[in-house]
Amino acid sequence: MNLWMVFRISLRALMRNKLRTFLTALGIIIGVSTVITMLAIGTGAQRSVEATIASLGTNTIMIFPGSSTSGGARSGAFGASTLTEEDAKEITRTCTAVANVSPITQVNAQIVFQDQNWSCQITGSDVAYPEIRNWNVVDGRFFTEDDVRAAAKVCVLGKVVVDNLFGGESPIGATVRVKGIPMRVVGQLAEKGDSAFGQSQDDIVVVPYTTCMKRLQRQSSVRYIMAEAASKEQVDRAKKQIDDVLVGRHKIQPGEDPDYSIRTQAEFAETANQSTQIFTLLLGGIASVSLLVGGIGIMNIMLVSVTERIREIGIRMALGAKRRDILRQFLVESVVLSLTGGAIGVGLGYAFANIAAKFSQWPPVVSIQSVILAFTFSLVVGVFFGFYPALKASRLDPIQALRNE
């Protein structure tokens, strides 16, 4: 008996009881669609995180304050203000592999314009901030070095702030008040969109870091320092040069833990990818359980089918069908069930992913790899859970099978 004939016989047997066949395949349909949807959400999260990291800048290096020791007590990361603007200036002067440097200070405050007000993050930076962040000014200009030296009362607004205070109108030349201090708006930043965690990057006001430190915070340290390597190939060299500068300025002794930490964009990306990969695998693993349940359903129905068709099996054997023909027939039935369910599940999974895109913080991404994985898994489930019922059917004694009523 050739394979095509086995397939026709198997298909005819499945179509005898359409409702049971559909309900059996339903487990695989639900399993495959769930796997594809969950993997799409996980992949979408990973792409969103990668895009957010890329938005920080091409060759960005971040210098954060670390722990410090005072009176025998150690603070954790960000527990002490260990970085200063002089650190940033020294990095600019001596690190040849570094193209741009900007001290960063941050404070949350209410910004007021006429009868409108909005609470947002005030970020103090140097003039190199747009270059490091790859963030263009779409209206007006960014502040200048003279503004930084003079701690000028000027600011650049993000799109969310502009929309809420000015109704989308141009804010250039307007005077806003931040913590009661009047500041002239000189520019508007291009729209960046949300971060991977659903926070708007455009809900921001950028001022000279000297203005933030002297007028808004009244402190001498900076929150952290952003730097940009001259090229992708020089990131590691730039990191080493920055480390050498800070070791000398902070008088770090051999074997002593530094009071700062340096992270590159590649390190951020690697950490984020590891987290999102674990997240994706977890979602896929949970969804795969439904496929296993569907496989158990296939095995259960196939065993019932073998019991119901014992006499038919006996007649086929009496007419010359070999045991391998019976084995192939029931195995093909199982595979057809799983593959049909898998095909329908792929379509539903794609539809569910599109629906999830409307409610999630990041757009799910259905990759061809996830479709192949889910479809292959459904095939394996069909073969694995269909083999035992098929083997049981092939081992029936023809005489005993013919006697069965």
C-alpha cells in the first residue's frame, strides 16, 4: 500500500466524525496560536529594548557614580555623588578616543506657562547632548557653550511638554517657569517616542547642566556622565582612557573598588538581550504546555479510535494489509490532525499578535523562526503522541480482531 493510498484512507477515517476530529485538533490549534502569540510578544519586547538602547546614541559610554566608603560604612550604587563636572572636563581634555562628553543632572519639577502647567523631568546637560543621543532639534536651536558658562536661564523642550503647554504651537521665544525661575525656550527636540518600559522620552526639558546645578538643585556633583566614542571601533579604547582618568582623579588605589562604574552601549544591549531572551523563552515555555495537552488529547482520541475500529483493522489484515500499513495509517491520521491544527493555529497566532499590538506597550513581532518552530513542534507532537496508538493497532491479532463485535 503506497503512502498516497494510506493518506486517503486516513483522511476518510477522520472525516467520518468531523466534530470529534475538530475538537481533537482544537488542542493543537490553541497550542500553536498561543506559542506564536507569546513568542511574538517576547520578540517585540526584545526589538523595543534594542531600539531604546540604540536611541541613546551610536557609541555611547555611561559613567555612573558607584559606592563610596565613609567611616567604615559603604553606600551602594548611586548612593554617593562621586562624579563632578571637572571629571567630565578632564575626560574631554585627555581622552583622544572620546568625541563628545556631557555631564548629566536630573530633577523632577513643575513647568508653568501662563495658565498651563506640567510635571516632567528636567535634565541638565552640556551642548554635546544632542550629538550623543542622536536627538535633533526640529525648531529653534540648542543652547550654546556661552549659555553653559553663564548658567543661562534657557531651555529646550520635548514634544510632550510642547503639546501640553503650548497645544502643539511653536514654543520658541516663550518664557516658562521652572521652580519659579523664568526660562526662555530656545528650541524643541524631535519626537523620540516611548522607551521599552512605556515611558515617554519626549516628556523632558533640557537645560544647561550649570543652570540645573546652580539654580534648580544647588549642588556641585552631577548625576552621571555621558560620553561618545569617536567610532565604534574605539569604544573599548575610550572606556579604558576614561577609566585611567577617573582612577587618577579619584585616587583609586590598586586593589580598591572604584567609586564609579563605566558601561558601554554594547554591555547595555547584552544585558537587555539576556533579560528579554529569558522573558521570551519563559513565555514560549508556558505556551508550549498547551501543545503538550493537545498532544495528549490526540493520543487519547487515537486510542479510542483504535478500540472502535478493531474489527475494521482485522478485516484489513485478513485482506492482506501488513502491520506496517496499519501502523502508517494511524500514524498518518495523527500527523494530519496535528499539521492541520498547526496550520490553523499559525493563522490564529498571527491574528492574536495583531490584536495584542493594540494593547501592549511594544508591537509584537511574528518572526518566520517562531512560525517554523511552532509548526515543527506540532508535527513532533503528532508523531510522538500518535505513535503508541498506531503501534497498538498494528499489533492486534487479526483473528481476535475479527471476533470483536
